[in-house]
Amino acid sequence: MGKQKLSSKGVQNSGCTKATLWWFYLVAACIKVLLFPSYRSTDFEVHRNWLAVTHSLPLSQWYFDETSPWTLDYPPFFAHFEHFLSMFAHLIDPKIVHLQEGLNYSANTVVYFQRGTVILSDLCLLYGVYRLTRNLDSRKQKLIWLSAIWSPMLFIVDHVHFQYNGFLIGILLISLSYLEEGRDLLGGFFFAVLLCLKHLFAVAAPVYFVYLLRHYCRGGIGRGFTRLLIMGGMVAAVFAAAFGPFFHLGQIQQVIRRLFPFGRGLCHAYWAPNFWVFYIMSDKGLAFILRRLGFNVQTPTATFTAGLVGDSSPFSVLPQVTPLVTFMMVLLALSPCLLKAWKDPKPQMISRWVAYAYACGFLFGWHVHEKASLHFVIPLAIVAVQTLEDAKHYFLLSIVSCYSLFPLLFEAQEYPIKVLLLLLHSILMWSGFSAQFPDGAETARAPTGHHTEKKVDQRKSNGGFVIGWIERMYLIGLVIVEIWGQFLHPLLLGDKLAFAPLMLISIYCALGIMYSWIWQLTFIVTSP
Amino acid sequence: MVKGKETSYTVSVVDGDGNQCCWWWWWLEHKGTTTTFLIVGLFVVLVRAAVSLHSYSGFANPPKFGDYEAQRHWMEITINLPIQEWYRNNTSNDLSYWGLDYPPLTAYQSFIHGLFLGFVHPESVSLVTSRGHESYLGKLLMRWTVLSFDLLIFFPAVLYFVIVRYGQPSRSRKSDIGWHIAMLLLNPCLILIDHGHFQVCSVLTLTVICVVFQYNCISLGFTIGAVAGVLSGKDLVACVLYCLALNHKQVLISDLSMVTLLHMSAYFVPAFFSHLLGKCLRHKHPLFEVSKLGFYVLGTFAAVWWPYLYSKDSILEVLSRLAPFERGIFEDYVANFWCASSIIIKWKRLFTSESLRLLSLIATVITCLPSIDQ
């Protein structure tokens, strides 16, 4: 992709583009600032504690300190990031970074400071989105900006619940943007940095590995091998910079223990809407049926949310699931994608493959948080405008995954805000996609072989951006689930079966996300 | 340019009409005014909901607290006392502690909200014992009462106004509609006062947003509806709506410089009624038209003031609460002529309260005359 000579009009356009992008960011920032006094989860105290630990203690103590129960469990680069922030925190209010006195500190200074850092770190997301969309036409750009920068999921998770996902996903998008441009070394570099910031992103490592191996390290054995060494060396250097000091101090085991804690169950307290929800429900269902039929099925003592306790399995009928099993299943699910990447490593497909990898990780992983859906929904926003099918799929996926995050904000005063964020975003998306794909527009996907005529006929008869009736029913069902969970259940059943509404949300959203995974898999497998 | 029946702005800084890149309305215009209004409306409600998260005026500030406590107290009074006692001073209704000083329509609105609060959270509106009541649920419910009436009255009024004002818009006017709706609904004064207001707290270096508590959206909504009525030629509708606005808030002498021009329903009276009167006089049967107008005005006032019309004393009781002339010609930092000029001319020292009243009345009437005449 060569650089084009920009005419004066082009320069004006790019100036206008940047101004518009800043406008998107600032409007979002205004809402985020207004959300300062909203509900904060324990993650807020977690990050405040990390500010304190990294500021008050030397490096050798970072992974050992246990003054607070919220110990450091992210890789070293994130600790360095917190250390950087803590320098400013100390200037604003020294109590924020005090190890003992700052515990559960909730004055306005710490709230404004921490929330402010999240807003500023979203500039990373802004840059990543900018790099990925700068060569697209103006309308597609705006649609992607709307989907990514104004994503209601980011508002809910980052700016209310409190996390730094915008920052981390921004780095992922920067990495993807370099890969799409063909600058594999930089793409690999940023991904390695990302892994040293949050190890959860390692789910896409197989995809990166296969892609870089086949795309970067190609062109004969000699050149290929040299390049492999260069890439390997670069990744090793990044990891060395992160973990090297801890190796030197002999603390690497402690670091690994912190990063990969045992003692956590298959599911989080609120079940993430993934495959295991169906597995658990099937187990309970089968147990119920078998008991009715007279078989002696013991009720398990272990629970799904607690860790593995000896040999006891939380399942009554179906086989036990261990972390190894989930790992194998994720790899199995990834394999079609890896095969495609191996056979033909195309830069245009990398975003989809990486998003698919995170979707597999979400669906089949061990102790997955519902927030992890952000990892594949935002990258998919980048490709959502390419074809009509992409747009329809993304529309459904973003609504379902945003809705699955609703239980994170359980206080009454945030209720109108989360509903309005989702509604507003859905209507903007629907409006934008309808205008982007009006009636009679052709889809961009090239037909293959003898299916040409049939596909062209089908496309000509499509009515633009129209949601199919199954999807419509599903979305209406979503509204019904919400009305039941929020209003009817407390009214009719009071405190009985209190877990039922959350379970219902998990199961219902899991259906949507499974559909999205199948759709993505089909797309990847059938793409030329 | 997109193929097909819809054209759109090209990717250029200046489009065909010579307007700056109004790129982002193109997809709203694609769907029409309703979608535009829906999107702007949802965004505006989101901003209001977010502002509602913040603290309110008088938070944790005994003994008098602030506007929030005033509104809560009115709900307490109206649901616990009979209607004749609302403006009367007695042991349960101590008028010096946030006594009602708005016309009866505000009292009825407080009554409706009081019923809602009394049903969900009775402790917040129980007679006398709920003074200074502050709680998470109480604040939430109070905020929702403001928001609900905002949505019920202000938003439809703005929509009505915009539809009437723009009629059948051409393509280039559609973006105007969007901006106009946004400007009306996103009026920061209204949002801040109704759902929040600013106060610079000297203790911290950061600005603390404390939120005042009012229901200006109702009277403003009625006023906008009345203007829309005038624009669409429905004079009698306009007349009734304006009377309702007047009966909700007669005038507000605010203690915040930002709020002054926000609602002075009574000050609109000369302009409003002179316009309607002028229209009547141009009709074929002016006397008939004027009497029709008069009938609707009197009818609206009668309907609102009905519980107080049984004796002259009760009417005077209410009126004396509505016109607090004993407060003085200006209060605190209001941004008007008297306050500003008081730096040079010390009005309060030179004149008595009565003569200042007369002076301000004459001054207001004189300055209104040109608009009345037109």
C-alpha cells in the first residue's frame, strides 16, 4: 500500500476527518465526565491499590504485597503503567497512593483522578480506530467510530464499573492496523506489549503465531528463517523487558502464581453467556429427568463458582470439566481459523480471525468474565461495515453482548443510563447501517464459482438493512427477559428463586453469542 | 455518492449547498424528523439521567437545606393536608420553612409526585417527621419525578413547536431541525437547574457539581407549547397553555446568576396577550373574539384556582405567597439591571421598598411597550 500524494482537498479532508474524530471522542468524554459519581465496583479499589503498591513499594515487593486483598494479578507492563499514573496521583493527593491509609479511599480526588485516567487512556482506542479507518470512505469511517468509540459496552465497563479496557483494546487495534498495512514486525511488537499488559489477550496468540509465521516469515528457507529469528527475537525482547527483572530476582514463580490463580471455578458468580451455561443447564436437566425416572443421582457438593476441590465434581451426570479440557476445546474451535490462516494469510482477514479467536476463548474458556466479550465485539466493529451480512450480524451481536453486561450495574440510579446507552446506540447503528445499505445496494462480497447467478439474484432481492424475523423475535425476547427480570419477577415471586433472572439473562444471551460464533466460523470457513 | 434513490453529502469539506461538512446528519435525515427527534431526545434524556447522578442543592446542609428539600416539603404538605391549608400558616405547615410560593398548579404537581413518593417511600413525605429527609431511594424517586414530567410536558411541547415551525421541510432544512431540537432540549440552564446546578466549592480545587432541584421544565414546556400554538394559528390552545404556564410559575427571582432569564412567565404576559389581543381585534367580530379569549383565560384560571375561590381571604392568602415583594428588588447575584447598576447607584439605600416596587413596574412596562405595540 503506497502512500498517495495528497491534494489540497485531500489535506482538507484529512483535517476534517481528524476534527470529526476528536468531536466523537469529546462528546463521549462529556458523558463519561458526567458519569463520575456513578456506581464503582471493587475494581476501582483494585486499581487504586495497585497505584499504591507500585508507588510505595520497590519492584521486588510488587507481586508479594498483601496489605490489601486486591493483589497485583496483571503482568508487569500494567504494573509499570499504574506506577506511571501513581506519580500524578501522588501530586494530586498523596493519600491515594498510601498503602495503608489509602485503603478504600473514596474521596472526590481519587474518584476524579482515576476516572480521568480512564478517559485519557481511551485516547489509545481513538488512535487505534483512527489507524484502522483512515483509508476508508467517510461514511464507513463514521459508522465504525460510532460503533467503537461510542460503544455502550465501553461506557458501562470502563467508565462506570471501572476498568481500562479501552486502553488495552486500543493497543490491540493498533497492532491489527499494522498487520493490515503489512507491517508485521510492528504488529507483532504491539501484540507482545499487549500480552505483557494483560495476559488474557493471549487467546489470540495462536492466530498471531500462525499468521506471522506464514505471512512474515515467507520467501524461502533462508529469508524465512532469518525473519523468524527477527520476530522471535523481538517478542523475546519485549517479554524480557517485562519479566526479566522478576527472573533476575527469582520471583518468576510468584508472578506466574499471581497471573494464573488456581482455585477459581468454571464459571464466575454471574455466569458469562458462553457454552458452559448450556453444559451446566443440560447437566441439571438430565439429573432432574434421571431422578424422575428413578435413578439415583447424587446432588453434587461442589459448586461451579468455587475452585476444583479434590476429586469432587460440580456436575451430577455429565463428565467433569477441567481447565485442560477448556483449553483443548478452545484450540479445537480455533483450528479452522488457524488452517485458513496457514493456507492463505491475508491481511484483510486478520481482524476477523483475531475477533474469532477471542470469541472462541469467550465461549469455551475457563472462568470467563462477561466483560471479555468486549475483546471480540470491538474488533468486529471494524469489519462491520464491509458487507450487509456483516452489518446485520454486528447489529445483533453488539446489542446482545451489551445487554449481557447489564447485571454489572445493578443499582437503580444507573438503570436509566444503561438502558438509554443501549437504546441510543442501537438506534444510531440501525439508522447508520440503513443509510449505508439502502434498498437495492449490492453487497461487496464477491461471488464464487457456479453460485454466482444464484447469489446475485438473492442479493438483488434483498431489502437493504432489514433484520430477519428470527432476529427480530430474539430482540423482542430480550426486552421480555428484561421486563421479567426487573419488574415481574420481584413483583410476582419476591425473593424466591433470586438467581433466576440472572440465569435467564445468561442463557438468553448465550444463545445470541453462540449464534454469532457459528456465523463467524461459517464466514471464515466459506471465505475465499 | 451512494447509488440508488438517496443522495448524500460528498466527502468534501464544503458540500453542494456551501455548508460545512454536516456529514453526520445524513443518516438521520435518511429516516426523517421522527428518527432525528428520537435520537436527539434519547441523547438528551441520557444527559439528564447522568446529571441526576450528581448531588443536589442543599445536600447535607441543615437546617434549611435547599431547593430539593423545598420540593420534597411541598409534596409532604400537599398529600398530608387538605387543599385549603396548603397556603395557610399553621403548626403542620410552617410557611417560614419552605412555604409554598408558587401558584396552585405547582401545588397540584407536588401532590401528584407526593402520591408517587408516598406509595413507594412513605418516610420521605410523612408530615413533619420527614423534614430534611435525605436517602438514596428518596433522591432517586425525586429525580425520576423531574425526568418524567420533563418527558411528559417539555419534550412533546418542543416536538410540537418544531413541527409547527418547520412545516414540511426541504432537505437542507432537515439538518436545521436536528440542530434546533438539540438546542432546545440540550439547554444547559434547564438541565442544570432542573436536574443539577453548579456551585464552586472552595474546599477543593476541583469544581464540585451540586445540583439544584426544580420543575421548570413544566412551565417552560407549557410556554413553548403556547408559542407553537400561536405559530400554528391555534390561538385558543396557545392561550390555555400559556395560562397553565403562568399558573405553574409566576416568576422566579433567582439567587443564581445563570438562571435569571430562565422563566419569567409573567414577564411574557404583555407580549403574549397583546399579540393575541391584536389578532382578535383584526377579526370581523372583534368583541366576540376578545370575549372568547377572555372566556378561555378566565376558565383556565378558574379551573386551576377552583379550591381557593370560595372566599376573598383565601385568594389573597395565595396571592400574598406568590408575590414576595418583601424580598427586595433583587436577591444575591441576579444578572439584571438593578443588580448591576446597584454597584453605582445604591437603590436600596436611596428608595423605600414600596417606591422601588413602583419604579421596577414602570420600568418593565415601558420597556415592554415596543413589543406590545408590534
